[in-house]
Amino acid sequence: MTIKRGTPLIAALAATLLLSACSSPDTDDRRVTDGRTSQWDKNAGAPEASAFMNVTAPKAATEVKGAVQINPQEDIHLLSFVTSEKNAEGIARDLRSEEPLKANKADFAPDGELFKHLGLAEPQTLKGARSAGVCPPCVKDDRRKKVQWIDIYVQALKDDQARVYLKAF
């Protein structure tokens, strides 16, 4: 049997083309990224973030904003709104954190600028904001089985109002 010169090269090229054709991403899939970057889901907002977290903004809440960032590892869901201080405290309690909201000193934003996408300051940079975090599966919160972690920040505003920031993945 004789092998013509260039045959292995042609076979390798054909195999590469076949493999790349079989593994092309579906361009309709919202998760299509280059595998290293994040992107904002243009079709997801407050309703989708709220549903994922199983947290509902109170009926009288204003400035309700939300977004979903698609990531290679895990998506990040953001929700923010302004409500009464009493409602904000109730939402924090409903998350079942092992620790109550506590004051945190203004810090840099270690997660980048997520809330900036919503036109808001990063909550961990706000002086006087109180925060708590919870692992819903760890506290056996079956309402939030799909959620690995939720951070809540409450920023006091004037007239007994507060801005609630929620971030979940």
C-alpha cells in the first residue's frame, strides 16, 4: 500500500473541520460566550431575578431594577428596589440568614461593577449600608433550592425608606 504525500495533512484538516462543525454553538442559546467572558442577558430583568431568588419586591416598592449576568460558571442575578425600612428588614429576615443585618464599612467592590449595570452604586461601597449573606441550602430553605448564595444590602434613605440590593447565584 502506498500513501501519497500530503494525505495525513488532508486527513487532519478534514477531522478538524468535522469536529468544529459538530461543536459549533447554537447562536440562539443565551449562554453562548467565548467561555471566558460574561455577558448581560438582554431578555432578563427584575422579574427573572426575582423569580430565581424567590424574593418579591413589595407592591409599593419603587425603582425596581434587575438583571442577569450570564457567566461561564454560574449566573449572577441582581435585584434592587426602594421600599420602607420595615419592608427591607422583613425581606432580610425572610432570607433566614444566621446573622442579622450588620453595618459594614464602605469598601471597594470586589465583584467588579455589577450594580453599575443597573445605574446604581455598588452596595459594598456605600457608607452605612447594612448587609447579610445566606446559603439557602445550608439553612434548609427549600423555597430557594437552586440558589447557592444571596447577599442582601440595605441602604437607609430619608423618610423611613431604604434601598434593597440583592445579589444571588
